[in-house]
Amino acid sequence: MAQAPESLELPLNNITDKGLDRDCTTLSRHVLQQLQSFSPDAQDLSALMNRIALAGKLIARRLSHSGLMEGVLGFTGEVNVQGESVKKMDVFANDVFIAVFKQSGLVCRLASEEMEKPYYIPENCPIGRYSLLYDPIDGSSNTDNNLSLGSIFAIRQQEGIDHGEATDLLSSNGRKQIAAGYILYGPSTMLIYTIGKGVHSFTLDPSLGEFILTEENIQIPAHGSIYSVNEGNFWQWDESIREYIRYVHRTEGYTARYSGAMVSDIHRILLQGGVFLYPGTLPNPEGKLRLLYESAPLAFVLEQAGGRATTGMVDILDVVPKKLHQRTPLIIGSPKDVAKVESFIQNGH
Ligand code: AHM
Ligand code: MG
């Protein structure tokens, strides 16, 4: 094995400087550390995460100037495949993820909330083995008010030959995700990810332009005081959900938090414990949230942190979608709190 010449060895105090080592723990290095390998697969995953980080930086930069620039805020006048009014930031953030994966040789297909069909990057397809599923802007209604927003992502390996319909995405469940996470645009920009080896958070250091490790192996508390749900939908829920909310109201020790951006609500729950719910409603029995690029990635993260995510009947990661933009009810958070909601849904108490 080659040895460094003596003159190139760092002085001992630098090698043991934990602060410096931490400052150098960037996302791409962390992925390689987690995998304990420099194999082609490990290099790919590291490069994928690096590009997602670049997308996060580009979106964060635009958001931080949004009140100062023309043409950033407000609606485009279009309605997306979900029937929702599209904001200019939705379009920008959607395009950012496409742009960062061009010429990457990594991602052949991207599927997002903003596009009816998957987007193919032809130059990547001969060798690109991965698919990116993403919600470019989570919590769109917060965009024009300078409130927290998020991006959600998941990476899957492409399986079989795709004739343009991405059918392999519709024959597998969330356990096929090889990486998932979210970017939180709050007072600081954070990136939280898992590759199935725990959950780790990074904070963007704007002076370096790098995401630097903040916390490794985050564990969600088994129970927490927060319940996070849009109670404006109370009379549109099933009676079992109403009963759960009545239970919370009459039980000491619960407190409500709901920001309009689930990335930020679920991030709080990841750190402090509790439960986030978006149940089905009378007009939308499957709820609002999309399985492939909202619920499943967040379920992967929360499960890796010791939490749970369910539709109320089935674990989110076990649901096999029938269509790309399939919606699903979502109950996610601390294991004891998720179990409590589940018991109301399944047993009525
Ligand atoms: P979006 O991706 O279009 O912003 O929708 C997802 C968001 C979640 O972040 C949030 O929890 C929920 O929709 C809010 O919806 P509602 O206003 O119905 O409570
Ligand atoms: Mg969304």
C-alpha cells in the first residue's frame, strides 16, 4: 500500500481537529462514508445526492431573493395535472431538478408533481440507471408569504425496459427506494436524507455553498405532544378521524402545529415527536398527498428514524401505486402516536 511522504503528512493537531473534520463532512463524502465503499454504485449514489444538493442550493438562492426580483412570485395562470394552480416557483424548481441532471449519465427519467408524464433526458438514457421522483415545491401556498417550503425526493433504480410509460414504477412499492429525503427552506436551508442507513441532516453554509453535516442517525421520539392536521377539513373526514381529534382535544399534553408545508411540519415531528395526518375527505377519499413523490419518500425517512407511516390500514412503504400521480391518506410520525390514530381507524378507539 502506498504511503504519504513524511513532508505531506498533516500535523497531529489538524488531523484530530473534530470541528474541521465536521466542516469537511459534505453530503457526497457522507454518502461514501455510509457505504464504506468507492464502488461504482457508491460513486453514483454520492453523485446523485450531490446533484440534488445543487438543486436545493439553486432553489434556496432564488427563494432568498424572491421579494427583490420580478417574475419569481405569484401564479403562472396554468393548472397542473393535479388540477392545482401553478406558481412560478413550482415551474422554476421543477426545471432546476431537470437541469441539474442533464449530462449526468445518472438519471434517465424524472417524475414530478408538476409533469403529467415522466420527463426523459435522452442523452442519459443509454446508461442512466436511476429515476428521480420529486415534488419540487412542497407547501406551495406558503411561497408568496416568505414562509417555510420544501422539496421532496426519492431515487429508484430503473427496472426492465421502459417504452415511455414508466410501468416499472407502478409495479413496485416504496421499499424499492434506494434514497429519499427532503430539503427544508426555512431560516436556514437543510437537507435530510436516508440511503437506508439511518437519517442524517445537513445545513447549507451559504459562505461555503456546501451542505455540512448537522446531525447523524436522527431518532424520532417514540411519542410526542404535537398533532399536525388541517382541522378545517373536520366535517369532511371519516368519523374515526373526528373521534381521534376529539380524543386529542380532551387529553392533556397535546398541542397543534400546522404550517401548510408538510416538510416543515414533519421535520418538527422528526425532531420533537408527534403525528402528522392528511386523511381522506368526502370529496377526496384518498386525501391530497401523492404516494410516489410525497408520502413514500417521507415514509422511508421516518421509518429509518424509528417512526412509522401508514394510510391507516397499510404501511405507506407497502403500497403499490396504480398510477403515477396516485394519492394516499397519510399518517406519519412517532410510532406510538401513529399507532393511536391507527387504532381509531381500525377499532374505533
Ligand atoms: P403542494 O405540494 O401542492 O404544496 O401540496 C402539499 C401540501 C403539504 O405540504 C401540506 O401539508 C398540504 O399540502 C396542505 O394542504 P391543505 O391546505 O389542504 O391543508
Ligand atoms: Mg407537494
